[in-house]
Amino acid sequence: MSSLLLWLHIGFAIFTVGPLTAVTHAAPRAIRNNNVGLLQFIQRTTRFYSLASLGVLVFGIALGVYVGGGLLGKWYMTASMTLFIVAIVLLVVIDRDLRTAVRVLSNTDAKDDAKVQRGRIAGCAGLMSLIWLVILFLMIAPT
């Protein structure tokens, strides 16, 4: 059972976190180029992979419970889960800004260029990538 949970945990991490990171980093360029169609696709893709990435957390917790031995109480597990929740909050901010950018760029007013959203999305996406790397380090190094 632990092998299945580990396989699901790693599978969700690979197939959701990777694409999620790539698509959030593509958003600022789509905003800069005023490509509303691409931005709508990025927004839908971000929402889908954000929800799917919760599987990483769910199967990680399930694995920790199944293996037992106080694994979930280890400092690096607590730090990883906390950082994962921070990343999810950043994804909520990114999703909100993507929706706003789509609305602003769909408007015909030339003054609206979604510059604020572009900067915030780029910053949040960069911070989120750093969080993923720290979590990866915490899952490998202390063991």
C-alpha cells in the first residue's frame, strides 16, 4: 500500500506541479503581447492544474499516515506542508490576477494594459517555483 501511495504522490507531483509552473510563467508574456485567447487558455489550465495539484498534498499526507512512526510530525514534513499551502494561496492570487487580466485586455480601452497583474503574476510564479524547489529539497535531503 505504501508503494502505491508513494507512486501516486510522486506521479501527481510530476504531472501537475511541472505543467503548473510552466503555464504560470507563460502568463506575463501573454499579457505583454495582449494575447487574450492564450491568456484565457492559461487561466483555465492554471485552475485545472491547481486543483489537481492538491493530489500531491492528499497522497503525501495519506502516505505519512500509512507509514506512521510520527513521520508527519517531523520538522521537514511540517515545513513542506506549510510551504505547499502557501503555494496554493499564491495560486489563488495568480488565478484572480489572470481573470482580471483577461477582463482588462478584453476591454477596448487602450489605457488598460494589465501591467499590475503582469508584475504580480510574474512575482507570485517565481516565488511559487522557489517554494517547489524548497519542498523538493526538504523531501530528499533530511532522509
